[in-house]
Amino acid sequence: MKPTIKDIAAETGFSIATVSRVLAEKRGSYSDKTRDRVLKVAKELGYRKNTLAMELVKKKTDVIAVIVNVTPTNFSNGIIDGIQERATALGQQVIILYAGNRNHALQHQAIITALERSVSGILLMAIEPDKDDLRLLTEARTPFCFVSVNLADERIKSVSSDNYQAAYQATEYLIAHGHRRIGLVGIDQYHTGSQRRSGYQAALKDNHIQGKASWIQMGDYSYQAGQAAFKPYQQMAVTGVVAASDMTAAGLQKAAQINGLELPMALSVVSIDGTLICDIATPALTSITQDFTRIGIESVNCLVGENATQLVPVTLTERDSVMKYVE
């Protein structure tokens, strides 16, 4: 097996980020002694950069790496379109690296791969970093920005929709239509899910509704998460649901229809995303619509140090999936 930067780091005792900077010849961030040690071990192990990596080092100011966590939703295309649009305007190329779905080993390796290519900056889409990821990114001194994730840390650049407001507005919309037993389905335990849960709970509280823990059905934003929540909601006589994604909403609607419910009379649904799925679902989904293209554009602005909106506003798009509920 070919030796990697990780092997050199293990042998020298230096961090992967330090080894990466030495091999990329990023002067001024390490001592001559460190450089000599890294290069000596690299030679002993037989480490070689491939031709493509060498070319990218030469063109490091022309390439932005986008590391994508592939959640089971369809949100990413719009963001990538926005990233490509803004990057092209700035004379930048874009490469995309796959990080699996909440696979910390894959996302850590993707970060290492990006740093080995000496890119001008790294965008991390829907990535939830661990301490090792953050240390690696920070030590590498390569600009980075988290996309579609608000880490709620002023020291870390990020661009995202306002997840709190997305869930708050969706819940208030259902309340305004007479619903009092309102579920939240498909969220996870990470930043985005936690922020949406807070917005949902705040809307209930502000409207003097005592929510129940069982009204929140956890998931992974997938179609299957929506399907799985149907029976529990039916047993709890929930009349309105905020779905964490359009895919989750579509899964919930499908399960309801399979079980003979007429929608939206028997169950009202508001989804968070506002993608094409909203228009092709039956009935068409009322949504809290995210401006994914703008998120992509703003994330590039943030990465290159231009003024950027860190919390992109959401909008309500009314369609056919909500009906007035009367006791």
C-alpha cells in the first residue's frame, strides 16, 4: 500500500496538518528542523505525490474543494449550483469530495485529501465536525467554511438557513390553521436538528400549547423516516406535522395514503426545504423554502473573505397540504 501523509505523521509525531504544510511547501508555518524531519521520513517511506496533486499545488489559488455529507434528501444540488456560479465568477474551479452520510472516517479522510491537494479553500456541506476535524482544519491554515450547518460558534465560519426560524414559522402556520397536536418528524441530534427542535418548541410555547416529547419523531431527513412516523402519529391523534425535509414529508404522506387517509383533511403537513418534491407530491406540499442557491453563493463569499450573510432567511410557500382544523 502506498504511504500517505497520515503514515508520515504517525512516524514523525507531527500532526497531519503540519506534515501537509511541509509537503505543500507552505513556508513560515514550521521550522527548518520540522521540515527536514518530515522530508526525511517521507523519503524513507517512499512517499510520492501524484502528478495531479502536483498540478493542483501549482494552481492552489484556483481550486475550491467542496466536501459533501450525503444526507438522504435532495437539498444539495441547489447549493452546489450556487457554489459553482460564484466560484466561476471569481475564476475558481470546484472539486467535490464524498464524505458518506455521517461517516466520520470518510469525512476526516476527505479533509485530508483536500489539504493534500493544497486547495485555496474548503467548503464543508452538511458536515458535523468532531474535534479532530476542527483541529486539522484550523492547523492547516487553509480557509474553510461550513455550509448548510450553523455551528453556533462565532470563531467558525458557516453559512446556513435560519433553522430555528424555519421550524418556528412552520409550526406557527399550522397553529394559525387551528392545529394543536403538532408533530415534528425526521430531525437528528446534530446542530440542524437541534435548532429546528428549538424553533418548534418555542412556537408551541409562545402559543400556550403544552407539547409532548412523543410528538417529536427523530430520523435522518429521509423518506423512510416519514413513513415510520405515520403509525405513531395516528395513535397520538396528531393533526399537523412539521417535516424536517421534503423527502420526509413525502414519506409521511405516502404512508397516510396507503392507510386510507384523505389528505390534507385527515393530516396537514408543512415541509422544510421547498424543492421540486413539493410540487410533485400529492397534495403539493406547503413548505418553508430555503434559498439553496444563495446559500451556495454566500458560502463562497464567506470563504474568500467577502461580506456574506451567515443566516439566509427562509420563506413560506403555500401549496395544498394544509387544511383548517376544527375540533
